Amino acid sequence: MTSLAKWRRRPFSAGVWRNRNFVLLCAGQTFSQFGAYVSTVVVPLLAIETLHAGATELGVIGLMSKLPALFYVVAGVWVDRVRKRPLLVGATVIRSVLLLLIPVEVAFGFLTVGLLSATLFVSAVLTVWFDTAYMSYLPALVGREHLVEGNSRMESARATAQVTGPSIGGLLVQAVTAPVAVLLDGLSLLGSAVTLSRIKHAEPKPAPDQRGFRGIKDNLIEGFRFLAGHAVLRPLALAIAVNNFAWAAELTLYVIYLVDVLHLPASLVGVTLIGSGPGALAGSLAAAAVARKLGLAGAIVSGLTLFCLATLLIPLAPPALGAAIPMLVVAGFLMSAGGQVCAINVLSLRQGVTPDRLQGRVNGSFRFLSLGLAPLGALAGGLLGTWLGTRTALFVSVGAMAIGPLVVQCSAAARAMRTLPTDTPTETEPEVAS
């Protein structure tokens, strides 16, 4: 019996749900994610109601909360030099304290747009460290044979938070005011810290590096070198970077297209996005099953392909509300579903083929490369929309997305990756299970 056949017969998630440490990590991350998605509504409302912020101030707040994504590569070096659980707990506690201070600052009249922006910036930096640490910690807790199931469960919790968090945030603001809602958000992070602190896993302390700045530089280079030299990870990084570049271009054009081309009223723009949350949840739940049926590479290619084909529905939508809105809702659902199937299996594969001591650097480097092109993609989308027209530019963006699955299909090593290695991989050659 082949390893793939054995994998298919394995009970879905049975191994991870019997693992107390994984359950605690998943619960802690769920608390954290709910807090993050509640904040997407609560913080802007707090800025508007308490600080009377306008569009410019909200833009600055949004920028400061997203800018730390560029720090993933540095976070990867840090994560590889320390134990993961104390880092997860410490980052969560500090994030909680930062949020809990906001209602105090409101009560004493200290809160300003600048202080709120700085608070969100520091909180977002800590979130980058948290994300890198948990992605690097998971293989040690569940074993490489359960990575897809483990990541699927973790992402299902995140998708659930994405679906319900903003609505809960809006209800909290209406029921108890924005400052109190922020207070409850901070308390949820404390709950996350308590849960994470209960993980009992004997994690060896990494060997100290005495080389100072040179050691940091060498560590950065080592992570990128491993990623660039790995026959499986290299095409995956390229495929995801191209896909995110094109997606950023599409997002730049999306609202303009709805308003100027399809002539949708502003009140219906948000309605077109209601399929995204349920789609993300469905994709998260299906990711492991798709991988068991098609193999890891097949799941990644199918997820990227579904994402691309679903995006095609956007420029094909006619300027008629009765047809356009259902098409856009379906597009959002299928894009999120395909994106989650791809993302979970890419993360699992990356964790599975990366040696333990390089987990932080490789995860951080991959995230840096996959997210780093997004701002350029957004700029490219705006320029293409000006030069070619919005609908044509959207078709170009869809065409660029088709490159991603082709890159994976053209890579023999990536295409051959059917299951995850069960042993710790070497640092030179990828393990390809068939």
C-alpha cells in the first residue's frame, strides 16, 4: 500500500484533536484572531467617534497597521533564536496591554490619532512575530504527518473569526461603546495568553549566536538561500508571489470597477463581498480532504486555478444589478475557497520540508516574498486601469494569476510532492514522497 493510500485512510484530524498541545495552540490562536477581526471594525469606529478622524487620519491608521508586514523576514531570524511558546505568550500579553490602555487613554483624554497609530503599529509588529512563531511551532507539536490537518483546523478558526468578528465588533460598539469594545478585545487577548501558557511541550533552547550583527545578516541570508535553493519551495514562492501581485492589482481596481463600470450604488459594494468569509471557511475545512485526494501539489494547483477562474467572473459581470451582484458574490466565495485550499497546503508543505532550526527564517522569508510584491501590484493595477481601462486591466490581472498554477505544474519537484515527509528533512535536498 502506498503512503498516499495510507494517508487517505487516516481519520480526518483525529491525531491533532487528541493532541492537547495542539488544541491549546488552536484555542489561543482563535482568541487572537477573533480579537484581530473585531478590531477591524472597532478601531475605525473608535477613531471616528472619539477622535473625529476623517479619511486622511483613517488612511494613516490603516497604513501603520499594515506596514509591519515587511518585518516578517526579521521576525523569522528572531523566532529561530528563541523558544516559541514564551514568544507567543509574551507577544500576546503585550498586545493585550496595548489595547487595554486605549480605553484608559480615552477616559483621561490622552488618546490622539498619532498615539492610536503608534499603538496599532507596535501591535501589528507583535502580530508578525506571533504569526511567524506559531507557524514555526506547529510542526513540533503535531508532527509532520498531521500538518495539513493541523493547519486546516487553525485556518478554519481564522475563517470563522473573519466571518463573525466584524459583525460582533459592530454590535459591541452599538451595545457598549467603542472604548469598552476595545477593552473586551484586550481581555480576549489575555485569554489567548493564558491558553498558550498552558502548552506543555519540551522545547530545546536554540544555541546562542555570538556573532552580533554579522550573525543576523548571515541568518537572513541562510533563510533566503535555503528557500531559493529548494527545488520545491522555490517555484511555490514564485507562484504565490505572482498570484499576490496580480491580486493586489485586482483589489485596486475592484471598487472603481463596481462604481464606474457596473454603476453599483455604494450601499451594494459591501454586499458583493459577503461570500468571501463563508468561502474562506469552506476552503479551510476542505483543504485536507482535497490534499488527501489530489496530493499536496494537486491541491495547491487546484486552489490557485479555482482562484484564477473565479476572479474571471469579475470583469465578465454585466452592468445589470440582478446578474452582476450574484456573479460577484460567487466570485468572492470561490476565490476565498480556492485561496484557502492553496494557502493551507503551501504552508503545510513549507513546514514539512523545512528543517526545524530553519522554520522561522524560511516561514518569514516566504511571507516577506509573497507579501512584499503586493504594494507594487496595487500600483501596477492603478497604472493599468489608467492606460487600458478598468475592465481590460482586470482581464490582464486575471491573466497574470494564471501564471501561478503553471509555475507549479512546470516544476517536476513540486509536481511530484504528494505527501509530507514524516522525518526531519535534510538541509540540502527536498524529500519527495510519492
